[in-house]
Amino acid sequence: MREPSQYADVVAGEGESSERVPILRSSKSAGRDSGAELVGRFCQHCGTRIGEAAACPSCGRVPTAPGARSSGAGDVLRDSGGKALTGLRVLAADPIGGISRAYEELGEEGALRAAAVFAASFALVCAIALAIGFERLFGGMLGGFAQLVRGGSGFGAFVRDLVVFLIFPIALAAGSHLLHRGFGGAARTNASRGFGADALVGTASALPMGLAFLLVGLVGMANAEIGTILILLGFLYLVMMLFAGLTGLCGLSQRAAPLAILVLLLASGWLTKIVFVALL
């Protein structure tokens, strides 16, 4: 079997037209060239030699084939949603012990995309909960003063709330990354675990708290005891998932993790409060 490898220009004689003629080579030769290209492949992200592997052995990313077209925004969103659903299924079955398993199933790039969806989902449900709950709790009693306390009403206030609540999971992810790299965690874990692992820990841990806020906004002040239980439950899951993620994925010791979680929550909450006040 022979196949065209390139074309050569054939110059015809006087009165005849020129044409391009394919130069044929054997498939065996093509196979040798293809194998040589595979052996010489390098990761576009970290520069590690890949060879014939399907993914980079160092960072875990799949290399882009030469000449391949980049995915459009729609493809990226669909893939991110699929990754988030995959991670959510694992976490729903085992919220605390499933963080490490979710990362192993998603991979580095998949974990980053799932974390982005988790952070956006947390901000969205919290903004909805604030819009619903604040009006139900204070709208009737305080009237126009309630809008002043909240900092306005309508779509503008909702967008501001989205930005504010987005700070909390992002701060948790960034803090987890600093703890991972700064306190010896990276040396005790797989070196291929990058920011995707830290982002997954921070954003996934915030999800139960966001769900608790949404349920509290729905039940209202008339069911204060139910709301208190939901908030406590969400906070407990937040702390326990952070503990499991920091010790399992980020490599912190169990002795250092409780203090690290306290600092992480205080710093993230304080940063969120600063942004909220600045946007009022």
C-alpha cells in the first residue's frame, strides 16, 4: 500500500500544461515516521517528553494534536458541565471521603473545570437565597429601609451579590493552594497534583453551605429552628470536607489541618466581607 506524502511540480514541455503530481511512499515508511513523531512529542503545558503516552506523565494533561482546532466556548461549557456532574455524583455518594476519588476520576484539567462550575453554582444559589430570604425576613417589617440595608434591590443588587459570594469559594481554593505548596504538603503527595486539586477542595467544600443557605431562604423565619439546623449541618460538612481534602489531596498532616482550616475560613470570610462592604 502506497500513499501520497507530498506533491512535486512537474514542468511540462512547450504547449503542455504543468501539473502537481503526488509523490508516493510506502505505509511502512509512513509508520516509521509517525512513530518517530510520537517518540519526540513534548507536552505543550509543562515541556515533559510524552512519547507514545496518551497523556502527559507529569501534569496529566492530554496534548493537542498539531493543526487541531481549539474547542469553542460552547464545547468548553458543555465539557465543564459534564465534569461538574461527574464530580457531583461522586461527592453525593460520599461527600467527605469522595473528594480524593473525584479528583482521581476527573484529572487535573477536569478538576479545574468542575471547580469553576462549583464556584459559580455556590455564588448563584447564595445570591438567590439572599434575594428570597432577605425580602421574606425583612421586606415587610422594614419596607424601604430593608433595601438600604441590603444595598439596593433588583438586578443590580443580585449581580453584586453574585460577585461577593463568588469570592468565598475562590478564596478557599487559593488558600488551599497556599497551604498545599507552603507547608510541605506538595512533598508528600503526587507531584502531578496541581491547582486543580486545591480548587476542587475549596469549591466542593463550599457547596453544602450554599445549599443550606438556599434552603434557609426558602423555609423563612417561621421555621427558625429548621434554618439553624441546616446552617449547622452545612457548616459541619464544610469543615469536614476541607479536612478530608487538605489531608487527602493537599498533603497536610492531621495535626496541622484543624488550625489551617480555622485560618482558611477566617481569611475567606474576612475577604468576602471586605468585598461586600466595598460594593455597597
